[in-house]
Amino acid sequence: MKDEGFILPPLVPGTLVKRYKRFLADVVLETGEMVTVHCPNSGSMKGCALPGSRVFLSQSDNPGRKYRHTWELIEVPGTLVGINTQVPNKLVKRAVEKGLISELSGYGRVSAEVKTSAHTRLDLVLEQGEGLESREDCYVEIKNCTLVEEGRAMFPDAVTERGQKHLQELEHLVSLGHRGVIFFLIQRMDAASFSPADKIDKAYGEKLRKAVQNGVEIVTRDTVITTERIKIGRALPVIL
């Protein structure tokens, strides 16, 4: 089945001046106009927010929006990087539904934003569906990865207690007889492997290794990015 990926809206190029307050950035458009844009990424964006970099923005005609532009891509040496954290969930869900993720194929129903405990939601649950071979439900948490150093993709780019709780929830679900999967989507094209970012969040790395030892699975994919679309790419080897 052909994978069209996530189709981006028409993008406007510009030059990054600075990112600040996590969700804002100033960008100079090619017309010379300076605009304040929404930055849809709460992480540190380490290595992906260098002033002077070429960036690409989507535009909204919604009169109720305070900022018309949304930052979608940044150009770093050797690759475009997708910085919008809303893209991975949409992209992965669509790919799973189309059977394009081999590790997650063979399920009949895919549901998003599933409440698994009083204070936790996970991104996807894959269920058997009618007429299919009986198998356990599969719970999937999707993480957006934009940090790459010396060819190695790493997550997280900032300390994430929420991410640690997701790992513990997946581990608990596995103990109940379900599948638990942590899916790292690398929104760039220059990584050769994946590892936890121990120097940034040692506790996350420890919990990831423990979760894997207890049956949680890791699935990785990089992406193929142009200014028109973002597509699922290759599986990357995991080095724990």
C-alpha cells in the first residue's frame, strides 16, 4: 500500500532569530518582516533551535489565533528536522492502520488516546478485531525524537518525569498479559541508531532498560522529510 505520509500545508521559509518561552519563536521571513510564531514543541529542542537556521512555517487563517504562523521544520546540517510534536501520533497511527509497521501489524482496530489508569493515557491501543486470530491487546506510546549526535538518535532531550511514568505504565500492562510498545519516531534523516539520552535523563534510561527487561518492546523509525510531506522511514538499531 502506498504511503503518502503526513501531508504538510504550504510552508513559508524564514530565518530563526530565537526561540523563547518554549512555545514562541521569532522568525524573519524572506520579505524582511519579523513575525512571532507558535512553536509546537515543549522539549529543549537541543541542536534544533540554532539562531540563523532556515525554518519553514505553516500559516492559519483562523482569526481567533494570536499567532498566525506555526513552526514546522528546521534545516540543520545534512537534514530537515520536523519539530511539531503533533505529527508523530498522526503519522504513526496512519501507518499502523495501513499495515506499514511490521511489528504492529495484524490488528483489526486502532484507537487513540486510551485511558489506561486513573492518571495515565497512552497514545494507541491495537485490538484484535472480528475474524482475526486471537492475540493480546497492544498498547503503544509514541515519542518524538529530534536529538541526534554523531549519528545516534537519542531521547529525551530534557528530563521527562511524564515519560518515565509512561514506561512504568507499559511495564504494568505487560505484567497483566498485554503487549507494551514504546515507539520512537525520529523526525530527521541523519541517524544510524537509537539510544536513551543518559547524559540528559539518567533515570529515563534506567527505566527504559528495566522496562525492556520486563517485556516492553522498542520500535524505532526514522522519517523521510521534504517541505511537502513527512513519511515513515527505516527501523534503526537500538543500542541500550
